[in-house]
Amino acid sequence: MEKARPLWANPLQFVFACISYAVGLGNVWRFPYLCQMYGGGSFLVPYIIMLIVEGMPLLYLELAVGQRMRQGSIGAWRTISPYLGGVGLASMVVSFFLSTYYNIINAWAFWYLFHSFQDPLPWSVCPLNDNHTGYDQECEKASSTQYFWYRKTLNISPSIQDSGRVQWEPALCLILAWLVVYLCILRGTESTGKLEQLANPKAWINAATQIFFSLGLGFGSLIAFASYNEPSNNCQKHAIIVSLINSSTSVFASIVTFSIYGFKATFNYESCLNKVILLLTNSFDLEDGFLTASNLEQVKSYLESTFPGKYSEVLPQMKNCSLQSELATAVQGTGLSFIVYTEAIKNMEVSQLWSALYFFMLLMLGIGSMLGNTAAILTPLTDNKVISSHLPKEAISGLVCFVNCVIGLVFTMEAGNYWFDIFNEYAATLSLLLIVLVETIAVCYVYGLRRFESDLKAMTGRALNWYWKAMWAGVSPLLIISLFVFYLSDYILTGTLQYQAWDASQGQLVTKDYPPYALAVIGLLVASSIMCIPLVALGTFIMRCLKRGDTPPVA
């Protein structure tokens, strides 16, 4: 069995596969957003600390477990203890949820890539209204990039309650995205290539979850990748390399993102000032060129005191222009990739070329991560003798991709982006904390740290450093428990969960409460993965008792 298992052609191929999986869209959009939310450069302090005490140690742990047990997530944890099969199953469920919604991002990237060859770019200007007498009102109130995203791409509904219908163009792009993933899978293993914020517990929680999500800890993908390694592979060195490259990419993406933020904020601020100047010039018959950005506030005060009646009529039409508020406006997730970056691209020379290159890059990042996500699902399935004896790997892969694609069509509906946000926010956050905590405890206190240390020494010929042992046995689990408590208390104190809905009349996002059935889905997303761990343990205990002919004790 061990000889029949596929192997990476060389260690470099394995490292590139891990980097391709770890470096994804989260580096481009989530990390810059968190930096802006939690003090800019000061967010790097908790992030680097979490990288040292959580990221690298737990990445090494998962790679070592996969390489030692040479099985997917379910088989690996079941080998450590029959009662821990639920850990692998929980990882598999989380990866399934992630794959279901993650590939819609690749579908949107395909959609934008196909539109990148138009001149001018379709998101660079607002369309005309029905009467062809001016620009579309919704687009004018928002911006051309926001309009193209919310109206042309998503055709978004005003709330999650208005489901709408499936949009056939994004649906076709989703099918194409899954077809590309399936074709890549068929080639097999060889082809997968502000400082006061430091006192804010949320900053530390988000730094940890960003590390977990970005490195892919707890999903089972890393265990699956490492299971195809030679036993003598130096996974410690690879864990450090992957961690540092992944974090460096996040920092680099943030530098680029903040440059675009600054450009966009300055552009919007100057555009706002020009509109106010034009409004006041026309309303009070001022001489062209008299009113400028430098004397605007002074002239406004003069007009307000001299013509109070007329000024009060014009006041509701004037926007409050503030460069500081523009800079403080954070855009998360899809909004960053498909609104902020396109705002910069449309102003570049040869914008079609840069647009095509940018969205091609997004596709490469997204598909690389998708291959890791699907590996976390497929490896345990193909390792299962019952399933693999009845179905070839190609059929298993096709079935998984088909089921994910069908469920993913929900995200192409008019309310699909709201459901995407639910999956993105709740499918793999609390679950990951618990899964990684159980993994650490399982290796250190169920399998035994000394036993695991001797296994690693036998495989690689190197003794385990004190740093790894201290992190695994004490620091990492204690910190995860603290974050778990903070995370739960934060959601309890938050009260009713809310989401951002698009208001076409205002041309902006508004905050709304989730309806009861959406809250039920959120609870189901979290519970369906977490409950795998105790349920499988209980089921194993009962089956063992029945095999021995004993009656399980009644509490």
C-alpha cells in the first residue's frame, strides 16, 4: 500500500503546491482590509506574533502528521486514535463549504476577464439612462465600477429575502471555473503545483484567523499534500518557507492596495470638490474659475451669511467632501478585487491589457487554492477502500465537482452575494479554531509528544527543536482557547447579526438584520462541521462496546 501511493516527483514540487494553495485571494483582499481596520502597520504586530506562535508551528504539525501517517485527514487522525476520525471529517466538511463558495470568485474573475477586451472597459463609464438624456441615476450616485459590479455582474437584489433568479452569465462562468478545476484534478498529484489597536482583542482574533485561513490550517489540504511526500522529506524547512512566502505576499499586496486606496480616495475627494464648486458657481452665478478648492470653505461661509435662504435650498445637494473619510472607507472581500482595483485599472494607459493581466492573475491564485481545497475532500474519499473499490478516482472527482457546482449556483442568484458573505464569514472561522485546537491536543497528549518526536527523528534524522515542542504542547493550544473564548463572547455581545445590502436608490450599501432563516443557516454551517468531532467519537465508542458485547454505561 505504501509503495502504491503516488509521490511528488521532488520536494520542490510539493513546496510549490503548498505555496499555490496558501497564497490566494485572501492575501490580496482580506489581509489589506484587516490592516486598515486595525491600525494599519500596527496590525503587523499581532499578525507576526500569531505567525510565530500559531502559523509556523501548526503548519509544521499538519505537514508532519500527513507525512508520517501517509493518509488523508480522516485516515491520519483515525490512525492517531479511532475516536479522532471526526477531526478529519470536520476538516473535510469545512473544505467542502469553502470549495462551494470559493469557486464563484473564479467565476467572477472569468466574467471580468472576458469583459477586459472591450474598448472602453465596461466599468470605466456609466451607461446612459433609458431616455438617453443623461447617465443612469444609480450609477451616478455610486460610481461606474460599483455599478458594473452590483448591477451588471451580480444584478443584486435589495435584500437577502428577495432571492431572485439565477443569472445565466455568471452561472456559465461558474460551470467553466469548475470544469477548469476538474481538468486540473485529472492530471493528478504531479500537476498541483494604529498602536492602540493592540489592546483590541478583535485585532488578535482576526490576526489568528487570517493566519489559519491564509495558510489553510485545519482544512486537511496540507495533510493531504504531505501524505504524498517521501517519509524522509524535511517538512520543517518547508513549513518555514511556505509561512514566510505567504506572509510576505500579504504584506506586498497591502503596499499595493494602500497605494490604490490613496489614489482612489484622492480622486474621489477631488471629484467631490469639483461637483460642489460647479453647483455653487451655477447656483449663485459666480465667475468661472473664481471658486477653487483653496477658497471653497471661505466662500461657503460668505454665501451662507449673505444669502441664507438660497444657501439653505442648495445645501441638501452639496456633498460633504472629506479626504479623511474617503481614506477611512474600508472595502472588504470581493469589493476590493472587483471595485477598488478596477477603479485604478480604468485610469491606466492600455487599460485593457492591465485588466486582462490582473484578472488572469486572480484566476491563477483562485484555481491554485481550489486545487488544495478539493484535495482535502478527494484524498480521504480516494483513500477509503469501500468508495475507491466501486468508483475510479475520475468519477469521484467529477461527482464532487458536480455537487459543488450545483450548490454553487445559489451564489449566482440575485441574492447570491449575500449568501456568499454568509459562507465566507461563518463557514470556516469558529470551526477552524476548534479543529486546530483538537489537532494540537491529539498529537501532544493523545498520540504523545515524545512518541511523535521520535517518529520525526526516525523519518528525517533530525531531533525536534525546543521551539516546536513548546509551541505545540503549551503556547499554541492555550492561545487558541483564549481566542475561542474571545470569539464566542464577541458574537454574544454583538447581538443580532447584520449584513450589508445594496440600496439602488442611494447607490450605496446599507446595514440590515439577517432574517431568522439566514441565522439558522449560519448556525448550521458552524455546527455541521464542529459536531462531527464529538459525534464520531461517540459513535466509535458505541460500536466498540457493541463489538465487545458490552452495554454502554448510562450517565
